[in-house]
Amino acid sequence: MKGNANHPIIAFYAKAIAEMKKNPSDMTNPTSWRYQGAIHDYLRPNATDAQRQARDPLFTTTDILPPPSEQLKFWRTCQHQSWFFLPWHRMYLHHFERIIMGHVARLGGPTDWALPYWNYSGSKTFGIPFPGSALLPGPFRTGGLPDLFVARREPLANQGQPFADATATDIKRCLQEPFPSSGSSGGFLGLKTVSNHAGGPAEGAVESSPHDLMHGAIGGSGGLMGNFIGAPLDPIFWLHHCNIDRLWEVWIARDTTHKNPVDPDWLTTSFDFHDAKGNPVSMKPSEVLDTKAAPLSYVYDDISDPV
Ligand code: C2O
């Protein structure tokens, strides 16, 4: 990686995170670091301080939380083991990316800043040739950029040593999974379920591997990436998910039988987020299927078929 910490995409990602982390006890600002993490998962509003301290890695005794009604609407909403896994996380990345882009613009960073992906199975990282792609990218490790480093990871990852086995970094297996029309196999993207936060029976292949296995490998024993509350508080989470999001595009492109669901129950279920100004917005899967169109407006540099 060596020079990557100076790459403007990464350097400004770190600076923007530092901005989001300001006023850390104030969890009422929707564009703050901890609020963005809580969207994924948080304790329920009636949790005691002791319970929050046990599970929120950034807990402070002076935390100010939003009203319970707001927490119930916007927090703890990640979709797992479900056919909403891919679109929900795409929406989550999108709103987070807009917040970061706002900070990058204010800080004078690249005007075309976009969330990078970490292709742990490729030859490039951040679009830069990088043969050690399965290693945690340098700027996130010990000695990297302080705002991208977290201690609570598998130590080998932070040391720049191999930490994930070949199954965890294998992106080829899930890409060969079909559209999940029926049956008990989740296919590529997961089986039909109601929106259920977590714990459903319907995990798709891309969610189990590389997604779940990489979470576990990076988190190691007790690390942030190993649980729903801690994961988004590790800056590598967003690059991991960006790669998962990219794999969705690779899967669609590689086989004409690979299509998104057309079931209205999938297309029109709406989820709540905030825009970069902190205003509430809602979004449906039907609005995030074409990454090149507004509001997403991004294109991956590489959706070639690795299989
Ligand atoms: Cu909702 Cu990788 O997690």
C-alpha cells in the first residue's frame, strides 16, 4: 500500500470522518458518526447506561440521545438475512457518502470524491494496483491514519499480515448463484422476507460470503466489525460494503438470467434515512437499481467477471 495514505480519496475520507466525530456525546445530529452507526444497529431506547456501555464502543456518560420516537424510526434498521440486504445497504452507503462528500467539498478535497471499495480478491485497492489486496489496506492499519484505525480488530489485520482465509475473500462463488426464485436456497441476493432488521431465514450467498466471513475475519475476537452495533464504527466497514455493492453490479452484468426482483413487495418497501443536511428522507429499492441515475449517480470502474 505504502503511498495510499496520501491518496486524496483516502486522505479526505479520514478528514471527513474526523469532522463527523466532532461533539461525540451529541447523538442527536443525524449526520454525525455515531448517529450514522446507530442507523445500522443500536440498543433499544429503554436501555440503561450500563447496557449501552457494555455494547456501544463509543459510549460516554454524557451522551445525549434523540427522543425514543426518533430512535425507533431511524435506528436499528439494517436489513440482514433478507432480500433487502443489498438495497438497504446501498441506501445506507449512499446517504453516508453524501455526508462525506459534503465535508470533502468544504475541506477543499477532490470534487469527484466517491466512496472507494476494497476488493480483497482483486489486484487493485482504491483503483490503485495493489497486489496484497487481501491484506487490510495500509491506511487503516497500525501506523496508518489515526481516523481510519481502530484497535478492536483482528491483530493480524492491523499488523498488515494475512488474516482472512481464501473462503472469506472468495468473490467468485456467490457470483455463480442464481436468482432466488423459490426454494430454501437464498440464491445470490436472498429470499423474500418482510423487512426484519436481522435474524431472518433468507440469507443470500453474497451476504454469507464474502460479506459475513469478512466481517468476522476483520473483527476477530471481540472486534467492532464482528457485531451490528460496532461494525459501522470501523471505517473499513464502508469500503467492505462498497465492494459488496459492487459485486451486485458484477452479478447482474455477468449473466442475462441474473436480474433483480420485480416483486412490488421488494421494489416499493421504503426505508428511512437522512440526507446530508440532516433532513429525513425515505427511499425504496426501486430508486436504487440504476447506480448511474440520480440520486445515486455512480459507476464502478471495474465490474468485469472474475469467474
Ligand atoms: Cu448490515 Cu456488513 O452489515
